[in-house]
Amino acid sequence: MSKVKPRGKVPKKAAIDEVIEIKTLIRHPMHSGRMKDKDGKNIPRQIINSFKVDFEGKEIFKMKLEPSISTNPYIAFPYKAKKTGTFNFEWKDDSGNTYTMKRKMTVS
Amino acid sequence: MKTIKMINISRRNAIALMLGTAGYIMSSGIAFAGKEQVLKRIDEITKGKGAKELDIFLDLPEIAENGNQVKVNFEIESEMTEENYVKNVYILADGNPAPDVAKFSFTPDMGMCSATTRIRLSKTQNVVLVAENNKNEYFMTKSKVKVTIGGCGG
């Protein structure tokens, strides 16, 4: 699963009380378990099933993903900037693999 | 290689088999969630209370040319304070193999209740949004999307 690669866009700087938008994308095939390969064999279900975001250790947002989410899941959500800190992003797939990413933001 | 059973297939049996297989494919390949299952899910989510229809901003294309990547964006008006905030948002679809699409869990730290993602839609169908606030009140809205080429590998 070396192809799985998380990406994220978080503004480096924000003003206090500014609502910023965080955009994330993870490269993942999201096999729904219903698709077939070239030989007509069923590709077993293999999806990213959860996504979680912490800011300085406090959970701010999470999402449960089902097979109806597109390939390379894209997730965007807001956050109200209060202080300087680090976001921790975490994706989990059906095999129990965890993919993480960190992003820093300075608030002034 | 000891226990190979030979099955004699007569023409009549073969036709019956083909029809049976076709029927099986029809029923398994085109098994969609349907409105009843979505209603059942709403009932489960709201613990039987039901959801009030509300004019929530749910942005979906009217016509999706490619059902594999349909952008969904929603925004729910909420103070997003500890006393009053939207806790969970469920996205359901009545024309996909399973009714559940996604569940978003919000916190007051977000300052605003909105999110964007991309979903698969296997055919023309209704996308339903159910929102739950911290007082366990439920609201819903829906939007119909026409799909030209379906997703879900169907």
C-alpha cells in the first residue's frame, strides 16, 4: 500500500477567531467490494473507513466513510482559529493501516 | 482428484440455469438501498423520533455526468457553541447498494457546521442529509441528483 499518500492544505497563518478551511485528500482506491478486475474477479472491499482530526491533542472533527465515498477521498471542513498549534490527521483503512499527517498553523 | 461430480445438463436444464443465473445477477447486481431502507436508517438514527424537514444548504449537482465523483457540500446554520451545536451529520442515498454514505461528527471548535466531500452515485437518486444537534433534535433535507454514468462499479 505504498501508493496511499495523504495530502492536506491548512493555512500557515490565521487571525484569532478566523474560520479557516482545511482541505485533505488521500490517494486510495476505495474498493467498494463490488468492482471487478480485468479477469472478472471481484476485488475485495478495501476502503478508508475513518478520518479523524486533532488539534493539540483535542479531537475537533471526525468522519465515518462508507463504500459510497469516491476514490481518493477528499474531505474539507472548517476550523475556528484560536491559538498556534499542530493539527494531527489520521486515516484508517479496512486492513487496520493508519496513515497520518501533521500540519502547523500560526495564529496571531 | 477423487470427487469430481459430473452434472448432466440437458437443454431444458441449461435454459433454466441461464434464467436462474440471469435472475440472480438482476437481483444481486441491481440491489439498491431504496426509499424504505433510507427511511429505516432515518428511524434508527433518530431513535424513532423522526427528523423535521428543514431548509438546509445541501449543494449537489442537479445532473452528475460521472457518478463516480459527485461533489457534496453542506452548510448548516448553527451557533456552534458548547450549549448549541450540530453534533452529527449523516449522508444517505436511496439508489446506492447501501443507504449509508458518510457520517460527519462536528465539535464547537469548528466555529461553523459545513463540510465537503465527493461521493459515488450509481444511478439517479435522492441524497438525504440528516443532522443531529447536541439536544438530540433531528433535521433533514434531500436533493435529487440525475446521474448519467453510474459509479459503484455497477
